[in-house]
Amino acid sequence: MRYGQPAGYRPLREAIAAYLGAVRAVHCVPDQVIMVSGSQQGLDIAARVLLDPGDAAWIEDPGFHGARAALLAAGAKLIPVPVDREGVDVEAGIRRGNNARVAYVTPSHQFPLGTTLSLSRRLALLKWASKAKAWILEDDYDGEFRYAGRPLASLQGLDGEGRVIYIGTFSKVLFPSLRLGYIIAPMDLIDAFVKARAIVTHASSLMEHAIVADFINEGHFARHIRTMRTLYAERQAVVREEAKTELGGLLDLQSDEAGMDLIGWLPPGVDDRVAFRQAAAHGVEVTPLSAYSFERQKRGALRLGYTGYKPTELRQGVRDLAMALRGLKSRV
Amino acid sequence: MRYGQPAGYRPLREAIAAYLGAVRAVHCVPDQVIMVSGSQQGLDIAARVLLDPGDAAWIEDPGFHGARAALLAAGAKLIPVPVDREGVDVEAGIRRGNNARVAYVTPSHQFPLGTTLSLSRRLALLKWASKAKAWILEDDYDGEFRYAGRPLASLQGLDGEGRVIYIGTFSKVLFPSLRLGYIIAPMDLIDAFVKARAIVTHASSLMEHAIVADFINEGHFARHIRTMRTLYAERQAVVREEAKTELGGLLDLQSDEAGMDLIGWLPPGVDDRVAFRQAAAHGVEVTPLSAYSFERQKRGALRLGYTGYKPTELRQGVRDLAMALRGLKSRV
């Protein structure tokens, strides 16, 4: 019940180091694991530790608004870097901001486009960081959910120079209101991160740390992930199946073997904000791609979450969405 | 289990608004209550919302190191303001930094000296803030524990202009590892504080919010405070009684009708850092006043915590401390 260590409950840090080593090929010892209240606090602390006001930082475009907010709050000058089928375009990043101090990336499953950063880009990114003495913020927000192929190794695991700060969260694999995440800091930065964590929040809520440590060590966590992975894969299949008959010519679902949502591309010329409003009017909650974008995207898209709904709800949702989009298309 | 509101669980915010209104004469509606993970996060968020890098901020001297760290991390230029028997010296603050943007104060029970800010100083502070368009950060970290006289009204309750940001915590009245505190924001600043809270931590851990809301609403909280107040008053009395026979001429315990620790003044010329090390060598954990000070204090002092120990432990602790200090005095 006393004040805990700012870095969190030691047995939980040990359990996370072992888990990440086994499952994500993250190289770390428990000292490097710093508990935070979800990835948002991880991003905020990292931005404040790594950046001085006015420093440049790469941000994926489209990308995660929470990371953008944390970097801006630390005084960063944002450099949007486009994303394509291989993930973030590292060469474009170097052209636009070779002198950046930080690159924020989601290599396992790009947010929101769902692409995986290719190996050649991973190596190029690490090479740039090494030369530029820049830091890479790897946000692995939903890396646990991969439905086909082998689990992907983390970027952190490829990094031989301690340039990657890896951020993970239990919000997706357990539940959001738990507010539990972690930073894996390079050895040289452990002290700075622990001190920053102490300034922003003094210590951790130990009750939840102790519960989650037991949950992992007793095997429930691995079992829970397996169960949810099967459930989510089934739910994604339901959406795809229903979409085949309902969404043809209206929304082109991108293949995605990971994560908790799907990107659907709209026909050329359809504004995704208009589509979003039309969907909302039909009771379907989606997010337009432009909400995550700095620069205008060539084609509009909608982000569809599917993990929190039952098959009957998903089928109905796809049909309602089709109805909404048919109304739109006839107006294009 | 979903993401909660950044400001926290509504029923808990309602319970806190009602409690603070009744017990601390804080004027607020539930919308003004923003839940944070303890007063340290409250200070960090407030410093970042209220200050631009380079802005001046008053800090009590001696004062709370956690507040100093949060203000420095936000880029503040610190202005140490001395504390005397009436609390922080507002006139000295105005002389040293009339143009400050923020004044950090602990009016109910100055940390660490234990004095209460006098009414005339309270009014002077509010008048200065109004004229200077400055903000007052009122840290009410242990205001619940007052053993004699009527409970003190908060500074926030005297403020007619919305210049006071009140910060409270459950770390002292419940337990530290809970990591639960709150900011009472002026109406004009609610949006800014809620947005800042969303950037630094996204949302709150709702499980603990719901538990504490029930704990308050079912009457356990008020009963718990009464019980602990009696217990702590008894423990303080034990220390005083033992000190009468043991610490005469070695340590002059300051009278203090509130809080969770006592200040003991050392004989003139005794360095409190030396006394601290000597006490530690005798197994007694105390903090030297100079650890909380910017400028050299005229007289050394030790801060003694007493609430977490049983009477037999307290008596033994006082005897061990006396032994440690006797060794010192013979060397002065």
C-alpha cells in the first residue's frame, strides 16, 4: 500500500521482459521496463525526455493523433512522413527531416493503414537513426493480434545501438480502463525515463501491477491472447464474408492479417468525411482516414473496428454501411 | 472496461465535489473535478497548462521538492519565497517576483514546516494574483488531518476570481499506491486541463475510481478519516511525551496540530545533514530541513514522520534519536 517505485512493481517488470523476449524478440532486462499508465503516458514521457522545444520529429502520415499531441506538447516541430504499402517511407523522411531527433513509427501494424514496415525499411530507419543520432519511438499498440504467418519481431530487437524506445500497452490485449502500459528504454536512458516518470506521476498503482503480474505468470495472459486472437480472426472473417456480397463497388476492404480494425477504400472521388457522416446517420460508427492525416490522401478510406461486436451485429453493420454508401455513390 | 473520460469517473467526481464543499469549503461543481494519479500528476499537468518555458513561478522555501521538479520540467524560472510562522511570505514573493505566472503554496499545512497561512497573507496572495493575473497552485496534500480546532477552509474557497487551482490527493487519507488525486480547476480552465490530461495519460483507471466512489458514498471514507485522525493524534502525543524526557536540549519539537509529521529544531550550530546521518546510523529515518531548502536556513531541523509506527516503535525511535543527537552535541 506504500509508494511504489516510479518504474513499477518489479515482478511485473520481470514478467513483461520475459514475455516480450519470447513473443516479440525484444531484447531487454527487467531494469529497462518502465511501467506507465498506457501508451499515451509512454509517448508523453518519451517526448519530454528526448526532445527540446523546437526539435524536429517524424510522424507517420496518416498516423496516430495521440502521438502527434504528445510530441506537440513537448514543443516538437512535426515532420509528416508519408506511408505506403511498405510502411513509413524512410527515404522521404530523410529528405524532409534528416536532422530530426525522434522518429515516431508503428512498424508492426501501421496506425491506421495496417501495413507492416518492410525489412529493408527497418534497416534503413535504424541506419539513419545511428548516423543522425536520432531516437526511434516504436509504438507496438496491437502487435499481439496477428492472424496468419509467424509473429513479427520488433524493430527494437533489430537495434544493436540502443536507439529504439519500445512502447507497449495492455489496453488492447486486456482492457482500456486498466490504464497499463510500458516503455522499454535503452540502457543509457533508464535513469532519465525513471526520473521523468517520477516527476509526472511519482509512482505506480501497485494493486493492478500485482494482479497483472500474477495473471501473466499463471499463464492466463497467454491463454487470453490465444482466445481473443481466434475470436477476432473469426469476427474479421464475418465482416469480409458479408462485405463480399454487400460492399462490392462501394468499399474495397484491404487485406490485413493483424490488428483490431480494417481499412476500407472508397471509390475514387468519394470524400471520406461525407461517407463518415452518412454512415453515422445510418448508425454505423467508422473513422474517416482524413481524420488521421496531415496531407490530403489520394483516396478516401474508412477505418472499421470489428473486434467488439458479435457476428450478427457485424453483419447488420456491414449491411447498414452498404446502405449508407449506396446513397452516396448515386450522388457522385 | 472501456476507455473512460480523461477527467475520470463521473460519480467519483460528484462525490469529491460534495466532500470538498462540506469539509474544506471548496466551491466547485463536479465538472471542475479532474481526476489524476496523485498530486504529483496534478502538479505536472498544472505546470504544463499554466506556464510557458521561461515564465517565473514562486516556490516555497523550504518547500516540496516534487512541486519544484514539476515546475522545472515545464521550463519555469523558480523564485524561492521564504516561509515564516505565518506561512509563505507574500510580500517577499512580490518583491522577488511580482511578474510570476504561478505561485505554488501549501496554505493548510506548509510542507515541510507545518505552519498555516494566516488570513491576512491569504488575502494578500489573492489580491496579488488578481492584479498580476497570476495563478495560485494550492496543494492541500494532508489537510484532512487536523487534531485541534475547526477544520481550515481552503484558499480556493476565498477566491472569487477563479485564480486558484486546488490539488488534493488520496495518497495520505487512503494509501499511496492507490495513485489517486484530483485537480479542482477554475471554470475557465476546465477544457485546457481535461485536454492536457488526455495528452499525458488518455483516460483514467476506472476500477479504482468506481471503488473509491462507493467508499465515499457509503460513508466509509468519512469514518476512515475520523479513525485515522484519532490514531494519528494519539501517536503524535506518544512522540511528544517521550520527547519531553528524552530530547530536552537536543531537539525542540514544534507544536503542530495537523499533518503526519513533526518538525524538530536542532540546537544552533548543529548541521541537520550531520544529524540526519547520525540518526540513520542509529536506525532512525528522518529528513533534514536543508533537503527541502534553496537558501541556507538559519537553524537546522529534522522532519519526523510518526503516523506509520506503533507506540512502542515510536518510543524506541525517540530514544534512539536522542542517543544519536547526544553524540552530536558533545562534538559541537
